[in-house]
Amino acid sequence: MNEFDKKLRKQQQNINQLLIEFLPQETSGYHEIVIEAMTYSLLAGGKRIRPMILEEVYGLFKPKSLSIEPFMVAIEMVHTYSLVHDDLPAMDNDDLRRGLPTCHKKYGENIAILAGDALLNRAYEIMLEGVMKYKLGDQGLLAASCLATNAGTKGIIGGQVADITYEDQAVDMDVIGYIHQHKTSALIEAAFMMGGYLAGQSDEVIKRLNRIGRCIGLAFQIQDDLLDITGDEAKLGKPILSDMKNKKTTYVDLKGVEGSKVIVADLLEEALSVLKSFDSTKTVFLRDFINYLKERTF
């Protein structure tokens, strides 16, 4: 295991512990089952990419601070809520997520819907608590607003609606690009921008961070399209060929496997190029992370 892998694993472990700390702590009441479902979904594995990015971006400008922890947890809660709802029978109807039964398979569709709703609301609750506790003012509000925008109709929900609308239809690159940018890239972009907002950075810096996030987010989704065809189901922790099953057109359908790989490589190179505009002594992990993405198999 190299140094990057060691740091990646350590950060994932730290984030997992944070997630536990920020989950609802109620131990009795008629709603216990939904907290159990929230906990199950949030702690069922995952790369923890988004909170990790937020923390690393903040570290480009300021020393580590407890004040960013609620935002790190919030973005992972929003990501998990989106997966819980994406797996539902009315959406992708998937039975496995990260090698485990999806939330609706374990707890039923009704509780899964409510667990997703609860994770989304808990995310906003802890961010606003963080703004007040650490007196973050506009910096904290801008970060929270960024997450809300990128999770809503201008982000995840907008992308999901387009994904559903164009299911089983012939689509072009504009439609696929819109879906990928909103459904997948939006939260990765938010992670980069939130780190910048919390560190009090200028609009110009936020734009550069946004561009890095978009390049990574789009590359990440195209890689998922590739892995859905070429990946190892055991490594992925979910069934392959799900796009074909759901009659969804992907980058691979229009650009082919090799063409899609070229697009991924170009996007990640652009991300590295923009990252060079920041202090190179503080971007080591982010550079290594982008290079890690180039070779990911799950």
C-alpha cells in the first residue's frame, strides 16, 4: 500500500466516524425504524469522495478546523439520500448497493423514501447548527446554499428528472451531458466550492474550483458508464449492465469504449491543469486523487 492509499483509507475512516457522530441520537420513539434505515444506508460503505474533497480544498487556504465537519457530513448525507431514492422501484429499481441490499429491499419502499427525506433534512439541520455554533456568517451560509442549489432542480433533482424523461429514448450528447452534469457532477462541484466558500475565497477562486469539480464529476460518471459494461460486479458491489436493463443511453453508446476513455483522460488532465493554479505544496493529495481516478475499477 503506497502513501496515497494509506492517507485515503485513513481519511475514509475519519469520515466514517464523523458520520456516526452526526447521525440522530434518539434511542426511543415511534420513529426508531427510520433512524435505523438512515444509519444503514449512510454507513453501508462508500468512497467518501465528496467530504474528502471539501476538507482538502479548505486545507488549500486554511488550517484544519472543526467548523467544516458539519458540512463534510452534510454533503455525504445528501449524496446517500440521492442513492436511496435512485435505487427505488420507481427510479432504477436496484436490489444491491455497495454489495448490500438497497434500503428499500431491507426496510420497504415506504421507509426508504422517508429515510432519504430524513437524511436530506438532517444535512440542512447540521449545517445551520454549524453556522450558528462556529459563527460562520456568510461563509457558512454560502456553503449551505451551494449544497442546497446543487441538490435541487439545478442539480441532482434536475438531472434525475431528465434521466427519467429520456429513458428508453434516443438521445444526443447534449442530453447525456446535461444528465451527467446535474445528476453526478453537481455534488462533486459543490464539494469543491463549499471548501472554498468556508475558507472565505473570492468568486474568481470559486470559479476555478467549480471547473475542477465539473471535470472530475463528468469524468467520474463516464467511468461509471464504462464500468457498467466492463467492470467486475464483485468489485463494484452492484449489478453490471444496469444502464442496458433500464434502457438508458450513455457516453459509451455514443462514443464507444475507447472514445469514452479518451474523454475521461482529457477531463482529468484539464482538472490537473487548473489545479496547478494553486499552491503546489498543498495540492499533493488532490493531484494524487485525480491520478487515482484515472485507474479506478470500482
